[in-house]
Amino acid sequence: MSDLIKKAIFPAAGLGTRFLPATKASPKEMLPIVDKPMIQYGVEEAISCKINEIVIITGKHKRNIEDHFDYAFELEAKLKKSGKKNLINEINRLSKVKIAYIRQGYALGLGHAISCAKPFVNNEPFAVILSDDIIDTGDTLLKDMVALYKKLRSPILALESVPVSEIHRYGVIGGVKEWDGVYRINELVEKPSAETAPSDLAIIGRYILTPDIFEILERSRPGKGGEIQLTDAIATLLKQRPVYGYLFKGKRYDAGDKLGYLKATVDFALKNPELSGQFSAYLMEVAKKLKH
Ligand code: G1P
């Protein structure tokens, strides 16, 4: 098996219920953070790790994801006429990336979504990117995981230490620290209560997995919330081979949650050279009003 990670799976067939009604007829992954849809941040992150083969698991109402990563000829012609060359480059920048789309008929859970990508993955290790977990553009989480995979040749899950009050929203690991930032996992629980969680180390949306996960996923029964859970399948994989956790200490936004989405929007707007000056002045005005 190759030690190069060339492929990434983006599950994007969820119903996005936390953002209704915005997600009634259009996918959560297309909600913009400033001027790019959420999923584009993840795709750019994959490309920055030299992962150039991408499969997006889509579902109903997801066709505009496909349109987004395609050439936009009409728009291009209009922009050409009005001399907006920079925008042409920007809208077509990602259209050369190889992206395959697989439709997940029923949203049966994250584990099921990953299993739909089996024909695309063959016998290679691959990355999973959950695009509503947005990693700050200055951080190198996935790159570090890819490098670690070359050393360990075992599945690796990105971890973050989260407050007890939030633990019930995540898959949580129990494990032993192997060296700084790297844990050998010995237990995995999907969305435990604070009392039963094995630690405060939550799985965040970056995984490097090996193809032996597919056989387990195919046999998986519904778990938490009646869904086929990736966490449960990895818990079974643990009995067959070592699985590691990599502790991320940078900045992640849970943009699948309204507050996290707003935080990402504010921080990315502040980093945007066209907006930062006026936007920070506006935020200061707002902050002043809130103090009163
Ligand atoms: C999924 C996984 C969970 C993980 C989380 C990270 O949950 O099932 O284990 O901790 O992503 O964002 P979801 O957010 O889809 O409910």
C-alpha cells in the first residue's frame, strides 16, 4: 500500500438541519464564509497537501456544488467583457482539480457516506475532510497528518481538547500519549455524555484512513442517532490495527454550528484585505454599543 495520500473524501450529503431554512433547497456546504463557500476552504486545504483527487459525496439539492467547481463559461464571457480578469482567474481556479461526485441516496450517516466512496479509493490510504470544520488558513493540520502517516502507516484522527460542556457533540477518544501531540487510541465513543466520555479529546473533521475501514463499514449497524457512524467503524478497526490521534493546537471553526459559522465569518472578514479596515471599525462601533 502506498504511503502517499492522494485522495480525499468530502461527505456533503447531510441535511444541514441546523441551518434551516437556508439549507432547505441548497446545501450547507455552499453557505459562504465571506466570499467562498464552506467546502472550498476544505478543497483548497486538500490541494495545499498535494491531494489532487477529490470525491464529494452528494445528495439531493447538491447540484450547485458540482456547478461551483466547474467552468463557468457564460460568467467568464461577461467578466471578460467588463475587463475583470482577476475574477475570471478566481472563479476558474479550482476547475482543473479532479473532482468526482458520488450520490448517497439516503443520508444514513457519516460512516455510510464514506462507504459510498469505496469504488473511488481502491486500495489506498485516503483523507476525509468534513468541510464544516474549517481550519484556519495559516495552520497545517492536514499536512502534518499526511507527514505523520508516512511514519506510522496507520489511521490518524485529528483531535482537539474541548470543554466538558461541548463533549456530547463529538466522537471522543480514550488513549495513551505516545509522544508530544500523538496518542495511541484505545477507545472511541460517538457523542458520549460528559460523565461517560473517556477524555476531553474530541475528533475533529480531518481523518487519514486506510481501505480496511470499508469492509467494517459494510458490516456496520446503525449507532448513535440511528446512523451508521464512522466512529463506531474505527472503534472496530482498533481491534485489528493501531489507530492514532493527532492533537491539533491551532484554530478550528465549527462552522456547522451557527455561532461557529459567525465566528469564522468575522475572523475571515478581518483577514480579508478589502474588508478588514472598514469591518474592524464597524466591529468596534458594535462593541462600544454592547458595553453600554
Ligand atoms: C461528526 C462525527 C464526530 C466528529 C465530528 C467532528 O459528527 O460523527 O465523531 O467528532 O463530526 O466535527 P457531526 O458533526 O457530523 O455530528
